[in-house]
Amino acid sequence: MAPRDVSREPGNTPDPVAVETGFATLATLRIGVKAFVEKDGEKRKAEILSIQTRKGNPTFYVHYEEFNKRLDEWVPAERIDLSKEVEWPVPEKPDKKKATTTQGKAQPPKVDISKAQKSLKRSRSGTKTERDVSATPEASAGNASKPVRPSKAGGKGNRDARDRSSSVAVVSTEVVDGTPQPEDESMSIIDVQDAAAAAKAIPPHLYSREDEIEKLRTSGSMTQNQTEISRVRNLNKIQMGAHEIEPWYFSPYPIEFSDADMVFVCEFCLSYFAEEKSFSRHRAKCQLFHPPGNEIYRDQDISFFEIDGRRQRTWCRNLCLLSKLFLDHKTLYYDVDPFLFYCMTYRDAYGHHLVGYFSKEKESAEGYNVACILTLPQYQRKGYGQLIIAFSYELSRREGKLGSPEKPLSDLGLLGYRAYWQRTIVDLLMGENGEPRKEANVEELGALSAMTTNDVLHTLQNLNMLRYSKNQHVIVLTDAIIEQRERQKEKEKLKGKRVIDPEKLVWKPPVFNASSRTWSW
């Protein structure tokens, strides 16, 4: 007799949610509605994420379906096609947990009155009344309605257990970039929303100076309340030098900059202005023509500057604000004292123009050599990102350490690091004269490239170069990988690839005392 297919039974199949469609007007549009919006001359379906009134006109922040989040934008009402039907948002279902709790409070559990009377006799002397007896079940019902949360297991013990696992588990380093699962799945979203609403309800003037400093120490964010960390992009465009750039993500610039059509950023001191007149006056007085730090590397028109966050707080904070516009996962640190910033610039007759940067902790307990890395959009796809990554590993090699970027990486950061790791490891295996190495191990590759063992294993596994043969792992350099690398070298010769010359690096690993590594107001 064949087993019964339980999945096909009507009771186990979720009912398809019917999408309600209809025509809408500007007055009936609300958050969650999906309408057709004009983008690059085409009508594309987009979801409305936020609605604001700017200069007396309604504007809508939309996310285009099947498009990356960085393409979200504010659109005027004229770009929304109301001649086509829109999809109304699905009404939210009532929370079962909240409904159960409400029902438990409305219908208290039955309690044996005789037992309650006996307990009252033992507790006190005197006559018992009906009011005294009825008060007992209400108290028990109130206690029963409170959910008991399970205790969480210690994270350190779990990590130690994973560290003691076999070496086979270390090979699969892909899971490092994943998002960890929540430990407490029983936590209600309603509780989190209520807590966030309560935090937002606190007026800002209640924060004293001491509380402000303590919050900056613990959270490290310029934004005090988590509910204010919006995922809606707040700036329309920024002008930086000769480039006009559309930001990708939210950055906590002052709120008055949200209404500006263009935010002007000085490309040397990184100060920001909402009006062109004030920006022009600043440019006439600004005397800074390069990042305020020590120039530790120069090769033709490319330079690297080392900036101490403790000595140049304002400049480094402006750099963090600027980089947050293009990094979604970046935690914007107001505390820049524990970090060193290495900025790459392009030099011409007007000065040193910022191309990109990476930050590095002065003393990293995990051994990271990069905390945050960014190439500005106007200089992307020109090979500068690979040059910045190579420079970070050159500093680690000068320190005599193995380095690795802080996880998790952004989507573009992961692509850039994977390309650098693949090119570096394949070049080491192919040899300087084009003759492949006959013997190599993971530790040797890591020492030559200043990469950690996990990053080397991650790259070998991603290239499918790690095989298991005769009770041991073997690194296999296939013909397809060699041909691919040869094609890349031919393209690099045509385009003129830049490389880091270690002899032009004038730098010694800095040594900091305890006061230089801590944050001070």
C-alpha cells in the first residue's frame, strides 16, 4: 500500500493570497501600494516605501521590482502612471500570540473554589467572602498570561565547540558571509515594535551630556534611537568636485539636507553644504588640498595618506558620513578615535582628489586588517578597488601578520575581494616564470600572500581547486583556470594595470599607547 501524500491534502496546502487590484488616485496612494513608475523611458512596477511632501508637492520613495536596492529613488507624482491598475497591500493578519494572550485575559482559567477557600483559611483567620475567593483566580490568570522566555545558550561555549571540530568543517568557509539565524525564535515582533515605539517616544532633550557620551561609547552610532535609522535614502544628489553622484543608501546627515535638491561636498575637507552660495564661499577660503595626514606612498599620480582618527576627528567623521551613502551594511561610528584611515588619492594640478579609502583598527582583537573599505562610485570599474585591497595586504606584510577583512562584506566588497584572492593565489601557484608549483600547502600560500588560512581555503573551494585524494586534500590547478588567468593578463597589458610597489612604501607599523586607542570627548 502506497504511503499517503500528506502535502497534497487541502488542510496542509496554504491558501494563495489574492492580490487586490484597482485604480487609484494621488489621494488614495499609500505605503505598500505597487504601481507602474516611469524609469529610463519605461514603465516598471515599483512598491511605494515612503511618502513625503517636499516644497508643497508629494514625493514617493519607490523600490523597483527585480532591481537592486541601491536603485531605489524619490520620484514625483508625475512619474506614477495612474491610468493602470495598482496592487493594494495585503491586509495584515492578526497576531495569533497576541490574540491568544487577550483571550486568556478575557476568560480566566477555572479554579477550584474549595481549594481557594482552604488556602484562605490557612492564610488568615476570619470569615471568607465571595469577593476574596474571586480575587484569587484573577491573580493566577494574570501570572499565567505572561510568556516564559527560554534561556539562551552561551555564545562563547558554542564558538569553542565549533573551534574544536574537525578540519573538514573549516573548508566550507562560505557560511561566514551568511546571516546568522535568530537564537530566540519565540520573541514576538510586537514586543520589538512596542519597545522601539517607546524609545522613539522619549523626547530628545532628556539626554544629558553624560548620557550622550555614554550612548556614543556603547552604541558607536551617530543616531541615538534605533527607530530613527531609516532605510529610506534621504539625499537626492551630491556634487563632489566635477562629479554629480546619486547616493545609494541612507546616511544621517542633518535633516535640513533632506529637502535640498543638491548637497555640495568639498572634495578636500569633505564639508557639506545645502546651498551653492555658501559652498562657493567655502571653496574660496578652504586651504586643504590633500587628506590631513602623512603621505606614506606615492607612485606617479597615485598616493596613499594615513590619517589618525583621534587627531582628525572632524575630517574622519565627514568621511564616514560620505561613505555611508554607498555602504548599506556600514555601522556609522561616531567614535573614530580607535581607527586609522588610509585614503587613496589621484593627484592633478588642483590637488589630491579622494578616490577611496579603507579604515583599520589600531588594535584588532580578531586580527582584521580592514574594518571598512570603499571606492567612490565615480572611480569604480577602473582597477582602483583592487589597488586599495593590495595596499591593505602590503601593510599586513610589512607588519609581519596575516590579515583578513572584517565580516560580513558588502556585495561589491565580496566580489572585489574574491577577485583579488583568486588572482593572487593563482599567480602564486603558476609561479613567476609560468611554471606551476609542484608542491604547495595552505599555510605557505597564506604566508606569501599575507592572507589568513580561512581566506585561502575559501578561495580554493570557490575555484573548485581543493580535491580529496588518497586520504588527504590536494590543490589542483586546472587548465581552465590557467587559460582564464592568461586571458586576464592580456587584458591587463592592454589597459595598463597598476600594482603596489613595496619599495615606494615609506611606513613603519605605528605603536599606540592606551590613551590613543580609547575614545575621549
